[in-house]
Amino acid sequence: MLPRSHRVDATLLALLCVALALAGLAWRQGGMERVQEGLERGGALLLWVAPLLLAAFLVAGFVQVLVSPHWVERWLGAGSGWRGILLACIGGALIPGGPYAYYPVAAVLLRSGASLGVLVAFVVAKNLYSGLRIPLEVALLGPRLTLLRLMLTLWIPPLMGFLAELLFGARVQAIRKAMGP
Amino acid sequence: MTTATLLLWALALGMGLVARRRGDDSLREGVRAGLHTLRRTLLLMVVAFVIVGYVEVLAPQALVQDWIGPGSGWRGLVVAEAVGWILPGGPYVAFPLIATLYRAGAGLGPILAMITSWLMLGLISVGFELPFMGWRFTAIRWGMGVAMPLAVGGLAQWLLG
């Protein structure tokens, strides 16, 4: 796996290529005037959401400082059955950090005896409820879409945890073995 | 959008107060962590918004409406989910792009399917999941998840029509 800074560089490079290709398309469509139009439109949008973004990043920073991963881990590790799955959903919503921060925690939990259902619920809850992403989602997609999205996906992590445990829970040893050393 | 701005600033201020009342370095640490993330992603966001600007200026509205418009039905949901798998970058790139497609005439069902798909099935995060969790876990989690964006989009279309 590439270190974080290289990943960002690769993403940035890919995005720059897309931006250039789009600028070329605009140029073919209407010359420099059209190229400038796209740049101005993007700049105006960025300025429009700038105050929102600043607040969103501050909230993310505070969550990172105020919620400790150890606390979440303690509550997740103990549970089993529906209680474990619901705790995993809450833990997934609360645990701060990107994939490079929560997958290591998830891997430790699975190795040390947490059930498959708990881990599936944890990962999917992190994906869908993540408290850190929601401020950004509100800022960039608007409160209405964000609220609708949250309400319509609320049932997914517990259901997937429950179904994963029901269908594949007995094979957790093989799943652990596939994790490698 | 002003409601969202006020909401987020109230949240940030409230959390800042909680951090301050701790009496340790939490306030400064929180601000520092937030600004650090902002600095790290600023360039990415500028480029992302340039792309968003071009997509908006060039947006083939007829094409968007045809493929993932409000009347696109199940085919629109499937297309939206597949777009969600491959959308690039973090939330600062994916969310503005999805918002642009919504403004260009995409339907509510396909848009919600796309957001859900990007959040839980995005191939970029699978790149992190595989080395940590192993292929069996990843296959089970991802495979079971494939139906979910379609269900969310279908639910939205059925409820809000």
C-alpha cells in the first residue's frame, strides 16, 4: 500500500488530467471564452462553499481530538449478537479517522475474537454514518439530500451485520485465515 | 445553503467550547487537526472545483437526464450505482461532482443510489480493506453490499416518487 502522501499525489495528478481534458473539450467547443467560463464557474462555487468547508474541517478536527479510539474499541470488543451489532454500528459512527485509521482497528478486533457480523456492521456503519463525513456532506450536497440519505440508509449496517453472521458466521476461522499473517 | 453554514458553525463553536472546558490542549489540538486536513486537501479541492465548473458548463443535460434522470427507472439506478463505485477521490471531490449531476437533472433515486454506492462500495476504499481484512471478508462485505444502493434508490423513488 502506498503511503498517504503518494496516494494524494496520484489522486491530484489524475484529477489534473481530467481538468485539462475538460478544458480542452471546452476550448474545442467555444475557444478561450468557454475555457474561462468553466474556470470562473468553478471558482465561484468554491468561494460559495468556503465558509462551510472551514467549519466542516474544524468539526472533524474536534471529533478527532474528543473521541478516543480506545474507548470505541472497548465497547466493540465485548459485544455479541444483536447487542454487539448495535454497539458496532455506534462505534462505526463514532470512530474518527480515514480508512488508514479504522481498518487497522477492525482487523485487530476480528483477529482477537469479535464476530464476523460485528465487523461487517462496524465497517458499513463507518462508511454510511461516519460522523466526520456528515458535516462535509451537508456542506457540499446540502442538508436535504444528506438527511434523506441518512434516513434511507439507517437500516443497512445492522441488517448487513445480522445477515453476514447468519450466512457466513460459522466460517469465521477461514475468514481470519484469509487475512494473512 | 445558509442553514447548513449556520448549523456547521454552531456545531464547531459548541465543540470548541467542550474542548476548552477540558482545560488541556484539546482546543488548540482540534483547531490544528482541522486546519491540517484543510491544508492537505486544499489543492485537491481547487482542482475538484475546476472540474465541477467544467462539468457544469459543458454538462450534457440531455445525456444526464436520459441516463439517470427522474424517469430512468431501474436502469438509471444501476448506472448510478456503477458510477458510485468508480467516483474518484475523497468526499471533497465526490460530493461536489454528485451535486453537479443533481443540478444537471439527475433524479433523486439515482442520486441517492450513487451517494450510497460511493460511500459503501467505492473501489478506492476497497484498496484499503483488502490488505487489512483479507479477501474473504472483503468479498462478503462488498458482495452483500451490492444490492443496497439499488434498494435505497428504489425506496426513494417509491416513497417520494
